[in-house]
Amino acid sequence: MNKKKMIPELRFPEFVNEGEWEEKELRNLGQFFGGGTPERSNSDYWIGNIPWISSSDVAEDDIHNISITRFINENAIKESATKIIPKGSVLFVSRVGVGKLAINKEEVCTSQDFTSFIPNKNVLNLFIGYYFSSNKSLLQSLNQGTSIKGFSKSDLECFKLPYPTKPAEQQKIASCLSSLDEVIAAHSQKLELLKDHKKGLMQNLFPQESEKVPKFRFPEFRNNGEWVEKKLGAIGEPLMCKRIFKEQTTSNPKDGIPFYKIGTFGRTADSYIPQELYNDFKSKYSFPNNGDILISAAGTIGRLVVYDGSPAYFQDSNIVWLDNDEQIILNCFLFHCYTILKWQTSDGGIISRLYNSDLKNMSIKYPKEKKEQQKIASCLSSLDALIAAQTEKIEQLKLHKKGLMQGLFPKIND
């Protein structure tokens, strides 16, 4: 059987004729270091200027992103197994989050969750980082253990890394992907700014807890007086669909109408009910109107989906909606009221299930005039559309990066 050539599908023009990539075990390409955690009970160790990180400080899909919030001193290093890792090392998360990795831009110490690698001059750190970032399954396949999965330094030492022998080609690949990461980071920052802007806007467009008018009001409504405060039970009755039993469902989408359970609410249905049953239950029992706001009453409480009128059915008491009169409060405004509701019991505890009595007892504030409700809802919905578009843009960039990485590195499992 002929061995597959170690050549990527995508190659920059100036390197097309450079031949196959080389392959060497990581132990022959650099040095490995472990990490450790200073005694947490000794507060003196945690007062210093030497950055110390754990696996949770490493981002999921950005090898440049390390969150540094904890610092230790020289005494902590002497008394623990941790070491100072030189900047530019490849920090592999070898326990609790296997598959994540990062390149440190400054000297750091790490917890025992890391196996750090300092490459020699034959291979670039960024090239290694992007190679493993594009092949997370390779690291995850090394997982061992039952309670805490992970891999050891010896597991990683034996791994054969394919790489182009010319540093210029390694650099070209790394620079290309780094530039794309910078674009993603910039768009991600813009997304966070949009979310912060919306948060601030919501705080000003709705009255605060002890207030009856908002801090900001559109000019045409400034003389409209105080907002109304009512319990949701006084606005409408909580409703739900008739119960569907498991034996009435199928997993074949060709066999009927999408049936959304709490696990698929707001996502993609994996169960379906017959058209005849749907028609029968829809005509005889409670069913949402187009524009009604469906609320998750189990699992993650308060997830919202606006019913768009398309054929669908929803899991009885786990998904509810309020039968509110739009002559009093518009659905589009009510949606934004829900987003700032505190889904908790009257004594401040966390709700594990949203019962009808809980929902009816919650209060919201709203302006009497529907034109003001509409103006606020339109303003916030426009911002939501920008946030959704920005989120989609980031997802498309990440997909582009994923496809690019698959082409820039040779496939080793074909």
C-alpha cells in the first residue's frame, strides 16, 4: 500500500514546488515542561507579579487569547511544582479541557492542567499551535483516565508533527491564520460593544425597580405620565399545549409536524406528530397565536421564542405563553419585558421549574400608550437584528477559518 504524500490541499504559490512536508516526533522538536498549583490556603503565595493560569483561562478557539487574573511570587514557585514558562511556548491543556491550547505572549506559570512545549528553531510555535488547533481530535484521542481525563507528557512526546521544512512557509501559514484571528477578534469586540450598548439602553428605556418612569423617554412621550405596573396574571392567563405522549411521536420528519420539547426548544426539532393529531389538538385545545411569546418553564427558565405561525407543536407544561390582550400590551414590547424579568421565587431563590402561579405573580411595567410600546420595541428589535447579524458574521468567519485550516495542513487520517 502506497503511503499518502504529506502535502496539504492548499499551498501558497511560492511553495507549490517545495515537495513533501517532513514529519518528526515532538520530542525531537523541542522541550516539554509541566506545571503546578501553589497551596491555595497560603494567601502569601498569591501576592506577586508572576502570571499564573489554569485551563479555564485559555479560550476555546483562539490560541492568542489567555485571560490572566492571578499572580504568584517566587516563594510560591519554590514551594510548588510549577515553573516559569518562557514566552512563545505552546501551552497544551492536558487535563480538564483537553483540546484547548494557547501561545503565551509573556512568561507565565501554569497549573498541572498543562503540558507546555518550547519548540526549537526548526519549527515555529504559531505553526504548531494552529496545527493542533485544526486537529483537536488528535489531542482528545489521547484522553486517558476515568474521573479526570487527560494525557501525559510522554503521550505528546511521541506525536509525529508534519511540517514544511522551510520556516518561511510555516510563517506564511501562521501569518495567514493570525490575520484571520485578528479579524474575528475585532468583530467579536464589536459584538460585545453592541451587547453592552443594548444593556445600557434597556436600563434607561425601562424604569428602575423603585421608579415609575424611565430615565430616557422619546421626546413625543415625555408628557405621558407614569408607567403602569401589573402582575402578569392581571395581563393574561398562562397557557400551554395539550400533552403529547412519547408513543404519539416519531423521529421521522416526513411523518408529520415538528414537536418541540424543552431540549429542542428554540433549536431543531427531533420529534414529530401526525398531521391529523396536530389539526385535532390545535382546534380543540390551547394553541399559540402568531406573535405569542413562548417561554421555557423547565431546564433553563425564561428562554424565549416568538411563535411565527408555522406548523409546530410544543411540549405541554414545559413551554408556556401568556394569553395577553394586545389592546393593553403589545407582544413585541412584552418580549423585551420578559428579557429583564428576574426568574426567581418571591424570596429570591432560583426557580427550577416555572409554575403558572410563579409566572402570574411576576410584575412588569409598561407605558399605557401602545405607540410608545411600539417605539421602544422597534428600537430594541433593530439593535437585536444588528447583534444577530454580527453574530452570524463571526460564525461565518469561524467556518471560513476552519475550512482554511483543513486545507492548509495535510490530512493524516485519509
